[in-house]
Amino acid sequence: MHHDTQEPHSETRKEPGGTMVRTQVLLKEDQYQFLKDRSRETGNSISALVRESVDCLRGSTAPLKQRAIELLGAFEADRSDVSIRHDEYFPGPEPDSR
């Protein structure tokens, strides 16, 4: 499989959301059809769907520790002492008794 490291025909364009780079990708026919259908359903362009997918993929590969840190404070407990007595509320797996 050949991987190009440079795209001589790419171009950039300033947009309100940042600099956009025009590129060309090859998709399987069913992938392209899926994007066309999804574009029609959502009203988003195929380019927007690809950017959203890349962002999703990029987020799913973030280090686990970073993803956990981003969740801090995202939830509200019904008890005020969870940070102190968390082992009682969330005991985890039982120790192996073999």
C-alpha cells in the first residue's frame, strides 16, 4: 500500500472555525453512499460529516487519564460525602480468594 506524505494539490482556506485544508480521499462505494445518505438526513455536508468523524476518532484515542480528568465534576452525587467514603459506595471487585 502506498502512503503519500505530501499532497501537492492540497490547498488551504481560512474559515471562521479555523484553517481548512482541501484534500482528496478514496472511499469504498458503500462508505460514500452512507455519507451521502447521512448528509441528506442531517443536512450536513459530507465534508462536515468527515470532520465530525475525525474529531470523534481523535477523541476516542485520547489517553484514558485525560478522558477521566475531563469527566471530573461532570456529575452530581446525591450524597455529600462520596469523595470521602467512595470505597464504601464503590467497592470494586471482590479480591480473588484462590
